[in-house]
Amino acid sequence: MSKKDIEDKIEELKSDYVRISADLEKLDSVGGNTANAEKQLEQIENEIADLRKQM
């Protein structure tokens, strides 16, 4: 994977992270189950960290 590919993937993951964070806030405000969204955020954080190590 080239540096450009890694940077593109990181940007995509950041976008997903922002979207899921907003969904999480909405769920939390209405008392919904936030466990799945929290797990997704953690997975994205780990994937971003792994990609940064590859750079």
C-alpha cells in the first residue's frame, strides 16, 4: 500500500469516525444503546493507528 493509499484510507476513516460520533451523540441524547457505536469508534481508532504505523 502506497503512502497516498494510506493517507486516503485514513481520511476515509476519519470521515466515518465523525459520522459515527454524531450518531452516538444522537443515540445518547435519546437514551439509545450506544455500545455498538462505541465499539465501531474503537475499531476505527485502532485501524487509524495501524495505518499511521505503516507510513
